[in-house]
Amino acid sequence: MTLLVVSDLHLDAARPEIAEQFDAFLAGRARAARALYVLGDLFEVWIGDDDPDPHKRAIVASLKALSDAGVKLYFMRGNRDFLLGERFCRDTGGELLTDPSIATAHGKRVLLTHGDALCTDDAPYQRLRALVREPRWQTQFLALSVTQRESLAAEARAGSKAHTSGQPAMLMDVNARAIERVFREANVDWLVHGHTHRPGVTPLLVDGRPRTRLVTGDWYSQGSVLTWDADGLRLEALPRAPGAARAVQAGAPE
């Protein structure tokens, strides 16, 4: 029984090579898995489940084909696609997870989260994150036309780039105390998240107890997948060029 975890694909018509690799992944390796978890930012932007963009509809169709083949799909909202909703789940055959959620398999309880809530040093972003997740804000936004939402989303993306370019890298990374807190609150030894685009495996000691944090990478230049089976958790890079994927065994820093 194999579970696969990915995040931060940022699928967009401007980067067709990512969609091509992801389609091949869904039609190939993912078909042998019991479940696929997508921990947010599947899309570069998601303006609502009624988005008619043909590029996005093609991705939805590929996901539906995977679920029809018997693979369970689980989605978590990210900072780019926090408007994923019930229609998206019906169209793909998947299920939305709350952030964070605990998954249990092969004798391990693993805390799954997108990761942006752990970047507590970036106070302006955390305020924005709280705002756009308010039901009232989302209702008002989704009441706008598709054209209006696309325009506002483009403005938000430009603002996000301006914000991140002017911030120290460490400010936008996860906060060490936030990591320790979620380990304690969830009472787990394994944490998997994305968002930071800094893939790696980090052993930690929290309250005298060994823990492991695994970070899935983005798909800008290559794929990134976490494989979870009876042998443990392994983080792998999936090169686009021919060649074997490079694996990082959990428990040892990359």
C-alpha cells in the first residue's frame, strides 16, 4: 500500500511543461498508489470552482481519471488555491482535507499541512491569510464575475511578488517555534509540508523526542514526490530529463 504526497505544482497555462509531467505522473506512477495527497498550490491561481480555463479543466479531467481508476485523492488548500471547493471535489472525485490533518498508515501518524501557517514571522502575510479564508470575504469574492476575479487575482499575484522580493528569505521560511508547537499539539513524530519550495528531510529533537520534518518541493524545474510505504517515507526528485529519480531517505538530512 503506497501513498504519494505532492505540493506546489503551481499549474498554469504559462508553464505547460509542468502539466505535461504531472499528467504523465497521474497516468503512470500514481495509478499504482492507494492514495495521492496534494498539499496545496496545485494551481498557480484558482478563482473558484466555476473557472472555465481549459488548461485547468484538463487537469481536473486527469485527476478524475485517476480517481476513477481507484486511487483515492485528497486535496488541501494552499495560499494560491484556497478557493478550492465542493464542486472541484465532485469534478475530480477527491476529498478536501482540513489544514492541518493527520494521516495514519504503516504504523505511522503523520501530520500533513500546506505549510504557510508555519511562516509566522511574516506578519503581513498571516493577516492576509486570515482575511481571505473568512467565509464572508470568500462569498463576496465568488459573487464577482469570472473576469473581475481574474483581474483581482492578477493584481494579488503582482502584489505577492513585490512583497516576497522585498523580504529576507528567512522571514518567509517556517518558524522553529511554530514547528515545535505543531509537533506537540498533534502528538506526532512526523510532519510533512510544502509551501517553502525548500525540499528536504530534517531530523529534530522536540521535548527530548526524535521527530522528522519533511518538505516537498515545487515542480518548476522538476517534479517532487513523497513516497510513503512499508519501507518508510522517502522524498524524491523527479527529473524531467531521462534518468533515475534521486531519493532522500527520511531520517537523514538532504
